[in-house]
Amino acid sequence: METNAIETTSMPPLKEKPKGIKLFFVKLLQQRALVIMSVPFLIWLILFKYVPIWGWTIAFQDYKPALGFWDQKWIGFHHFEFLFGDDRFLRVLRNTLAMSAINLVFGFLTAIILALLLNEIRKVAFKRVVQTVSYLPHFISWVVAASIIQTTLSPDGIINELLVWFGFVNEGNEILFLGIPEYFWTIFGASSIWKDIGWNTIVYLAAMTTIDPAQYEAAEIDGANRLQKMTFITLPGIKSVVIVLLIMNIGYLLESGFEPQYLLGNGMNVDYSENIDIFVLKYGIAQSNFSLSIAAGMFKTVVSFILLFVANNVAKRMGESRLF
Amino acid sequence: MKKNKVLLLSLAAALMLSAVTACSGNNSNNTDKPTATNAATGDNGGSEPTKEKVTYTIYNGVAGSKDGNTNETTIGKMLEDQTGVNFKLEFLVGDLNTKIGTMIAANEYPDVLIPDAAMEEVMNAGAFIPLDELIEEHGPNIKRVYGNKLDQMRSADGKLYILPIAAQVGEFIPDPEAGAGFWIQRRVLEEAGYPVVKTLDQYIKLIEDYEAKHKDEKLTGLISLTHDWRFFATANPPMHLMGYPNDGNVMINGDTLEAKTYAGDEATKKWLKTLNDLNAKGLFDKASFVDNYDQYIAKLTSHNVLGFFDYKWQVDNALNVLKDAARKDPSLDKYRYFPLPITFDESITDAYIDAEGGVVTNRGIGITVSAKDPVRIIEYFDNLLKEENQILTSWGIKGETYEVNEEGRYYRTQEQIDKINEAFNEEFGFKYYSWNWPMYGANSTLSDGNAKGVAIQPEVFQMSLTEADKAILGKYGVQTYSQMFAKPVFRPWYPAWGFAKEQNSPEIMWETKKDELTKKYYPKMVLADPGKFESVWEDYMKEFGKLDTAGYEKWTTEKAKAKVEAVK
């Protein structure tokens, strides 16, 4: 509204378009309402997202909470050397990446498939029920969910009982699912999908509603069947949303979560269940070694940053929509 | 358009305002507690006209009771009448390190702080004030109760910053309940005719025989607690089986004071081999290694588990459930557990019963730099340590919560026992005064010969026994459970797990790495095919050999020797 008014009333001087710093101030004046509105959020962002970066200095200190900044002992890259010199950290890194990848790939696929299927359902009541049931687990705390999973997978749990019933295993030789390290990623992946599949579909379903119904009608007239409508209209329709979400999630690749691994992990599967966050808890926070925790956190942030840029760049080259 | 602009502007202003107020709201929440409670309540009068009534705060780093004021309880009110001081108690909710860290960062503390596991951080932060002069001037009872034990609490700079929570006074009266042991279901003992069970082999045989006779009942021979930090319930038995008390990661020789770790010892191998054999026979519940604590407790109350090793405080919930059920229906008594003094060999004397130990130096209570009037606080502590007040906080009021017979022995009538339930404990103040303060240890003897702790008093313990309890104890010719065990021996360094370790030190690193190794390899060894046990043990020893165990042992030996020296 504002710009329209100015453009219409001051047509002649438009020839000498303000440039550089002047343009900036003209724009600033024009959009002052927007600027003022964004100020609180800018303050919030600086205060909570940028100021804490100062805390990274702790990673290079032998940090003692009581001492002031200038009294801390500086020890350079000591904590980073400890991290990367420890074979445990490399194992933990592997686990983190593997579990994130599992989550990302299968979480995406299952959510999109479920969203596509739900979109095809014409009976509203049935659709609602399926949706509600599928995203209910999302609201269960991991503590409770982990207990459910543990009980299900225990030697006298339902899965073992079924296996015995069908004769796949002998009674007395029930499988200790959580005690077999190699199974952990599968269990983790499956439980994450169970918990979040419904929740993840919401955004795709929302994206699907924005697709113009005229396209479907046109396709119908052209004789497209359901599957064809799905692949040629619905999927391309939500493509941009999928890609933006994918890029954002790639940025979180080093965040494979904490609760499921912590709650389902035990001494036997530790080689596959321990991720960076648990490592930090054990060797950093639990030992009041804040410097180590921050060094690991810094590493995570830097890697996430790089990943995000790479993913965004790839999307850009492929001519897709992207974050920035 | 003008209108729109005004609207937008006011909207923006409103947003900013709400953001600002939200921020400040949080701030005041974080800070108002220490400052507000420092303020005197200003209510003059009462029995001590010279002293104005004041309220101080105590923060307790152990989650426990509800927050509240001591003067809302009967005991607390009486103490307030004596001293004019009321304490507002606040207990840990959530994560201890976060809470303490916030205090340290803000440099604002409650008047009195019990930092529990975060002691080292608080000491490093210089949060406590030295107490030496205060005690010298205002603490005759503190000096009487703690005596030279205070020297052990001194920091490296020679000053005293914390008081230990409990101190042994007078003769040591052992707890009538067993603190730890190998537990067995009573029906197993009954069927075997109440045999004397002393060794691990006898214990295992008893369980095997019972299971063999009751094949169709789907019984579990042995389960073990392994969840998270509670893993020690599975790792500690070798130490006990060798006849040592719970010194954490080490066994300390009473003569030479040499500390020796046992995680890589023959004893551990023998213990794990026993479990491995049991597992091969299908008698060990392999889910032990994946169950969490709740599942473990649930299994103990399921009636299907024949035996387990654990500390009583850890299985109290389960034991109480079984006990209550047996009270209502005596036929369920056979599912309750009975503690046994199991060792590897009959020649080994067991050490399950806690003896009078040394002072735990990495826990305690201190007055912080934020306290306005430390003198009033230390006077309160001193007053609390008077014997009459120790009786008040432990036994209560004569005629109301306890009685005295002709011989001067304290006891409780059945009526009083029934009356004193959890709600009464809270209202009367037993709950608030059961811990949180400098006090006599529960096993202390009062000057009139009675036990300080109510549960320790033999008369009270006898009252708590059911008919079935008396019967089974009678079969073994004892009056208390602890009499099943060897008489405790005084070990000045005990418990070695209480030796204060510096944060980020090699000792803590050793413990963390050892825990990780044992948590990984013990299950492997127990669940391994019996033929492969040896090779897994060798793998484990290879990994274990990489740790600086000698350094850890040396450090512990030095600490133990220093403790013994301090007692002399």
C-alpha cells in the first residue's frame, strides 16, 4: 500500500533512483512499520542465538565455573585433540550419522507415502481416524515409549511369543533384541518411524491442499488413473516443500536425538547406541567437564553449518526451490 | 492508511512489551528466592524476646520431600520457639548440576546449602564460608558431637567449610535389618528345611534344586539389576563374596590398607562364571541386562524370582510391597525374601552389615556467602544437636509418639506405630528432620542407652515383626536379620566410595572408563556360550589392562591411609 502510494505520487523523480546507502534509508523509512515489528525478534535472535556463541571460548579453556573470564586457564585445542584422538568418539560419530540417516531416509519415505495414501482416501471419517491414530504416538513421551518398546521386545514380550508360536525360535531361546548390538539401529529406526510418522505427514497433507483441484480435473479428463494423478500431480505439487524440509533436516544430521538412544541403550548395545549427545553427557557434563561438552557442541554446529550450505547449494544447482 | 499505521505500530509496541515483560518475569523467578527469604519476618515477641524471628533458606540437592517451612511442623515450631529461626526447605527438582550451576553463575545462594553430588563444584566456586570461628564461639554442641571428625572435613586450605550430615555418637548399634546380601525367597528355605547357607555354591544349589522340583511354575532362578548407574548391583558382588564391605571399586586390606580393585580379579571371574553357568541352565533371567529399574522391581514382586543380590535401600519398594501383602494374607509370606550372608568360602567372614564407618567427606552441609547472619544459623544447628532435640527429631514427644518403660527404654505402642504414617511424618516434622541437618547418626547411642534411630531400637524392631518373621528368624536362632551376618568390624576409612575426587581427575576418568567396560563385557560373559566364556574374559582383560588401574589403587590407598591416620 505504502509503496503504491509513493510510486503514484512521485513518478517524475523516480528517474534519479536513490542509490547505495541512500536507498537503504529510503527503504527503511518506507518500511518502518515492518522494521519496528521485527525488532523484538531480532533482539531475541541476537540474545539467544548469537550471544551464546561467546561461550565457545570455554572450549579452549580449562574451564572452572567459579572463576571469571580472565582467570581461566587457556589450553588451546586440548579438548579437540582428546575428542578426535579417542576411537570412542569416532564410533559415536558413526552411530550418530547412521541413525540420523536412517531417520531421515525412512522418516521421509514413510511420511510421504502415508500422506499420499491418506490424500487418496475419500471417506473423511476413516481418514480422520487413521490420522489421529498414526500421530498419537508422537505425544507419548520417549520415557513411556521406551518402556513400551522394551516390554514388547523382552524375552517374554509379544514379539518373542509370536516367534515361538510360529516356530521360528525354540522356547527358552528367545531373542534378546535389545542385547544384540547390530539390531539397535533397526529398532531405533522402527520406533522413531512408529512415533513420528503421523506427525510428519501433517505438513505434506497441508501442502497437498494447496494443489489446484483444476489440475486433477484436467488430468481426469485426459484419462489419468489414480496412480498417475499421484505421480504426475500430487508429488510434483509437494516437491518444493519436500526439498525445503530435506535441506533443513540435513542441517540436523548430527542431531540424532538423545532420549531414544539413552533410554533404549544398555551396556550390551552401547557400541551401536551411543551417539554424540550421550558421549557428551558421559564424559563432559557428568564429569563437570564443560569444556569438553562445548568442544563437542562446537564441532556439531560447524559440521551442521557446512552440511546445510552444501545441501542448499546442491538444490540451487538442480534449479529447485531452497532455503536461501 | 493512517489508521492502519497506528494499528501496526501499537501492535509492534505490544509485542515488544510482552517480550520484555516475559523476560523480566523469568528473571525475578530465578532470583527472588534467596533475597526474599533473607528478609526478617519482623514478627517480634514469643518466648525469646531478645531474638527477632527470622526465616532462612536451605536448599537440598537431593530430591525428597515437598518444599515448605519447618515451623509448619510440630517439631519445627518447637525449635522455632527455642531459637526464633524458621527454615524454608527447598528440595531438588530436575537436574542437580543445572540448579547448582545456576546458583554459581549468579553467585546467589540459599543461606544453607546441601550440594550432595555437586560438592566439588560448590567448593570450587567458593560458595561456603569458613565455620571454624563460628563453631569455636557458638557451637559447644557441634564440637561435642563431631569432635575431631571435623578435621577430616577440612579443605586443602586447612579451613572447615562443611559439616558432615550425620556423626556417630556413643556406642554403635547395628541396624537390625540387613543392609545388603544375597536374598532368597522364603519358600525355598522352607522346602529345604531351613539349612545354613553360607557359600555361593550352596546358595546356587538351593535355587537349582527348588527350580528342578517346580519345573512347571516357570520360575526364574536369579535376576540382577543392571540399569544405568545402578549397574553396581551386578558388579559389586565379587567384593562382598570375598568378605569385604561396600568400598565401591576397591577391596581394602584391613592390615596393610592396600586398596585393590576387583573388576579384573579372579573373584569377578568366578562370580561371572557362576552367572554364566546359571544362564546356560536357563536359570538366569537374561532380560536382566536390558530391563530398567522399574521392570526389575516389578519382577521382584511377581513371586517368580527365587533369588537376587542387592542392597536393601535399592529394593525396599519391592520388599515393602511383599511385606504389606503378607500382612493382609499370611499365605503370601512364602514369596518374601530373606537375606543371607553369602561368601565364596566358609572360611571367609562376611561384611555385609555396615559397621561404624569413617566420615563421608564428599557430602555435607554448609553456610553460603549469601547468608546474612551465619551466627543465628550456627546457633540453630548447635541447639539442634543438643541431646533433647535429637530425641525430639528422632523419637518425637514422650506420650505422643513414644513411651518409656520402667527400665528407661524407649518404645512405641502399636497404636503409635499405626498412627505414624507418611502423612503424620510430614505434619509432625519427622520427615523434614530425618535428614537435611547436622545430627547424630541413626546408629548412635543416646546418653541413656537408647538408640537414636527409632528403627534401630531393638524394642521397636521386634514390634514390627510379623508372626512369620519371628518364626523364620527363630529357625535360625536369631532375633534380627542382621544377626544372620557376621558382626561388623570398624573400618576407619569406610566407605572408600566416599573419598572426595576432583572433577575431571584421572580417578574419575578411570571410573567412567571402567564402568563402560564392565557394562559392555559383563553381559557378554554371562550370556556367552559356556565354552566361549574364557575367550570373552580374555578380551575383557585386554581392554581392562589399558586402564591405569595401578594409579587408581595407589590414589585410593593413600586416601585410606590418610583416613586411618586422621582417626588415630
